[in-house]
Amino acid sequence: MANVVVIGSQWGDEGKGKIVDWLSERAEVVVRFQGGHNAGHTLVIDGITYKLSLLPSGVVRRGKLAVIGNGVVLDPWALLAEIETLKDQGVDIGPENVRIAENVPLILPLHQNLDKAREKALGKARIGTTGRGIGPAYEDKVARRAIRLGDLADEHLYAEKVNTLLFHHNALLRGLGMPEVDGDELVAKLKEVAPKVLPFADTVWKTLDGVRRSGKRILFEGAQGMMLDIDHGTYPFVTSSNTVAGAAAAGSGLGPGVMGYVLGITKAYTTRVGSGPFPTELDDDIGKRLGERGHEFGTVTGRARRCGWFDAVLVRQAVKVNGIRGIALTKLDVLDGMETLKVCTGYEIDGESTDHLPASTTQQARVKPVYQEMEGWSESTRGARSWADLPATAVKYIRRIEELIQAPVHLLSTSPEREDTIMVRDPFVD
């Protein structure tokens, strides 16, 4: 049996939440390894909708261990609010089934304030962050001034760290013309929240090593998508962490040899939230139709997503960079009833062909998609649970995608419901 890493192969919002929840039935442990509470994973189970931003999607299943790894940045107040929301929906959550790395950096109120202030100051050049403080928290992590979860056990220690933190942050706030942060007030907030979150703290790398040695299966859950990766995405319009599959090792404390199979969650068309390049974007009635039928609004922000045709160039790039062995294709039913479809098979830049999205922002801005037009289907694919239930033209569309991205479809999701999933190959069987 293989451990499985699940990542988004586009710009996020591919439907990872449902797929991770579906796969978690076959795993004993589900690990979030990067990002913060800017993720938006929606699960629909027996007609009940669960919206997760921080907790691993497997937490809604009884008997599973949900782990937040050190690669995440943690807002303790957002964590507690999400836990209370899920408890109100009948989900049992406590230290017995949720463990958080003791070395996870904390997102503090000052991070959120700085995030919003910067975006406002950038004006039209803004990146399009969620304003939740994720980027500033990662900055403090790499600058070695972060307060980490385990630090909350020592009030003297985190009070000293607050002073160090504010030496930097208050200088920035003065430069932006904003009020400075009161250190005593921040220390008081940390003192109040500490006993509520410390019971979840754990030496996660050690716990996961024990899980691995006992032969239990581990599912690693990424947030956002590959094209938002800080190194490999459409920089600077990216998130502040590594969203690629390789981050599962560093963000959990397990070696890369433990990561057996990489599954890329891939939407049957393309969407993006916020600013940045989008070669196949449709600013017309078709794009509007995709957004309306796909309910393309951010789980976290509520912002409308930009929509466009399937971009095989981007997904093929994700397949190569992440070592994706198979994809889970989602939201095929959104394309139902469209007479013709288009798939981006290549790019042109200033009349020259290219088979990948270049790193240069100026070249990205000049990218023109090359399309192949395909026949659509009038029948409904929603709720299909076998290949025999799919229209022949829908199967043809899927097969062409497989050829172009150079990876097979191993799972096919045909609705938000957990059981409306066609499995071609079980990712846990190596």
C-alpha cells in the first residue's frame, strides 16, 4: 500500500476537499502540510455541507487522525472557530483526533492587519491575497522571528518574542501610517488562547513516523494549487508557500521516500481567483456560464472566480513538476449541454510556439492560447458512477485530456456528493 499526496494541478479550487474526504476512507491519517486558513475545501456529505479552511478534510470521518504539519501557518483563533463550527454540525473534534505540530508558526492579528494594509497600498497592482495574514506569517518564519505553537507553553518566552516581533512590525506600520501594535495587549491575547490550543500540540514528525512504521496509510493534503507555488507558480501572483508535492515531506517531517503516489486534482475547465496571468480566461457569456453552473465563488473570500477553457499546457507542467502519476478530474458535469468545447493544446508568444508557461512575467502577459475545438454532449454526466453512464463524447474529451497532459485519469468526480465518484485505479495500491 502506498501513501498518497494530493495536490491541486491548476490555480486551486479544483475540488480537493471532496477527493481527500473520499480517499480518507482508505487512510488512517490525513495531513495538511502547507498553507494557512486561506484554503477553502467544501465537502457535501449526505446533504450536509462542511466548509474547511484549516483542518484536514478527513476530520469529518470518525476514527481518523487529522494532522496539521509544521509547513502550515496557524491562526489559533481561526482554528478554534472552525472547530466550534464543525462541532455544531455534529463532528467530534479533540486532541485525540487532531494533532498540530509544536513547531508550526502562528498567525497573529498583526499579520492580518499588515496583509490588508499592503494590499490596499498596492492598489491596482495588488496580488489578491485573502488578507488573512498568511504571507506576513511566512515572512516572519523565514526571518526567524516567528512565535510557534510550542512557545505558548512558556509565557516569558513568548513575551520576549513579541518584543522582537514588534521591533520589526511597528517600524513597518509607522511607514504605512498605521497605528502601532500594543505588545502587552498581544501578550494578553496569547495568554488567553494558549490553554485552548496547547492540548493539540504534538511532536508530529515522531507521531507520523510511528504511524508509518505500523503500516498505516497516510494521506497528505495540499492547499491551493501548483500554479500558486511560491517557486513554480505565476510569481508574484502566488501564495507564500510551496504547494507542490515535494512540500509534503518538508511540511510534515517525513522523508520524501515515504511519499508513494501523487494525485493531481484537476478541474475539467480552468478557474483562478485574484490577479495574475490566465491564458484561457473567457471574459464572455461562456465564462459567465461556467462560473454560474460551477458555483465558482471562493469558499473563504466569496470572490467570483475567473473562468476559462481547460489548459492542458498548465496541467502538463504540473504533472512534470510534481511527479503526478494520475489525476482526479472534477466538475465534468459543468460542461454538460455545451455544443462545442475548446482545449488549450499549446501557446504562442510573439508568433513563436512554446509548450510551457514561461517564468518571465512579461512573457506570460504575451501568451496566446492555441485551441483544439471538440464536440460537446447534451446528456447529463452528473452523478455518474461508471464509465458506462458517460456520453461517448464526454469520454472522448477525457481521453484527449489524458493524451495532452501525459497522465491518466484515475478518479472522476461527477458531483459534490461523496459517492458520485468513478475510480479507475485506487491510488493507495502501489
